[in-house]
Amino acid sequence: MQRIVFVPNGQVDTKIATDMAPPGFELVEAAAFSPEFNAAMPGCHYLVGLGDPRMNDAFYASAPNLKLVQLLSAGYDRCDVPAAHKARVPIANNGGANSVAVAEHAIMLMLATARSLVWQHTSVASGIWRGNDWQNHHVFELSEKTLGIVGLGTIGKKVTRIAKAFGMPVQYYDIARLTEDQEDSLGVRFRLFDEILKTSDFVSLHVPLLATTRHMIGERELGLMKSTAYLINTCRGPVVDETALTTALQNNTIAGAGLDVFDQEPPPADNPLFKLDNVVLTPHLAGPTYENRAKRFRNAFDNVQRVARGQSPFWVIPELKDIVG
């Protein structure tokens, strides 16, 4: 019987994992690198959980039967990809299980920043109806505002479709450019990265955290944006140079930002972003929703069964696609 080792943590529901586990497999639940985990790995064929930087060369050597690392997350920046490549073990992400949630969250942050939602709530809660000098505290509609998407993957495409319903023209930058027919079908147009920054009213980031994307939004890039523009980040905190962003927000280089992710998580209590009134902050909760708790395991266990049948897994991360058939 082939073994699945499931690694629980605070973000996943262990009961759902148990209920949805496919028949004919041994399911072992064990905390990462616990004695139970270490004992289970020599006979493990499939690992289901979140990325862990301790999964290095020594880890793969301890799991000679491992056929698949199946993530429950979209991001894989905590994985030791070279070690997986050397061991020829594919790593697959969650197949867009949280894509609807993240796309909706990105749109929510656009609305919250454009309509000064936090300011409105604070005014009402403090007894200052409509705030002080509300006539000069402008709020904006999304309709006819240009959205620039950086990273047009599964989530970026879903953001596009929702934004179109709000009447937003959408342009995108991605190293994997769509064909003209695909652009026509989705209703988007390709622009160079700097063009996105210069011409968008909202810039929404949807890229993985890689060496090439770390701090891809820094002082130079923020300086290219409109002074009336908003930055939305629901992917990974280090994609943005947080110090440069804080300065840009303090100096009104850009109008505001909506952030679900941070350089350090949780952020320290003295993070200067907490003192700014032109930023909306959420605690890296764009992805987890009630609905996608089951979606993640459905995709994970389907992928496990695909590999068990001798098929290639879905959703293998780009750096490891060369090791699968």
C-alpha cells in the first residue's frame, strides 16, 4: 500500500484531509520533522502539506520512495527547489484552489483603498459622522480606472474577469505573454513592465517570489507610478521593497496601497505602515476561505492518484517541469 504523509498546521483542516483521503492509500498525519514524520518518510510516496525550507538534500535522501511533494498553497518560495530537482521529485502547487479567494481579495483591497473604507469606518466608530472636512476627502469609483496586472496566471486572469465587470480596462505584464487571440478572449492587452507602472490607476501584483521578482517594486518603480495610483499586493511581501513603499506612501508618491503580505510575517509592532492612513492592511488571509478548504485537498489527492496511476502530475512548478513526462 502506498503511503501519503500529510503535514498539518494551523492553516489546514485535518478532518477534511482524513475525510477526503483516497481509499487504498495509507494516510499518516505527522507534524513536519517530528519523530513520527521522520519515521514515516522512508516509506512515504506522497507528501501533502506546505513548503518547508528543511526539505533539503538530506531530507530527500531520507525519503527514497517519494514520488511527489504536493503543496496545499499556491506559493512555493519556502521550498528547496534545487534539492527537489537533484532528487528528481516534482513539487506541485494547489492548482488554483485559492485563486477565487485571492482574486476577490485583490478587488476588495482596490475598493477599500479607492473608497477610503478604513477612514469611513473610523469616522463612524469615533462619532464623527462623515469625518472632518469630508468634502475634500475624495473617494473614487473603479469604473474606467485602468488596472495593470503584473503576473497573468490563474489568479491574475480571475482578477481580470472581475475587474472587467466593474468596467475597468485591464492591461498586463507577464514573461509568458498571451497570444493575440487569447488576449482578445480575455479582454486584456500586453504592456511592458514600465508601461504598466506609468499608465495604470491600480497595479495588482500576482507573481511568485523568485530571485527575479524579489523587490521588483522598489523606489524606481514606485517613482514611475501615477501620484493618484494604488498598489495592491496579495502575492508575497518581498516582491515589494517595503521600506521604499513606506517612503512613497509617506511622501504621497502614490495615493495608497492595499497589502495582504509583508516583508516579515507577522510584521513587527513598530512597522511604520501601521501609522499611515493611506494603506489598507490584512493579515495574509487572502487565500484561506471556508470554500477552498476542501478545494485544496481535492486537488492534492487527485494529483496523488494521478501519479499513482502512472500519469504525470498537474501543476508542477516551472523549475521542475523538465523532470516529469
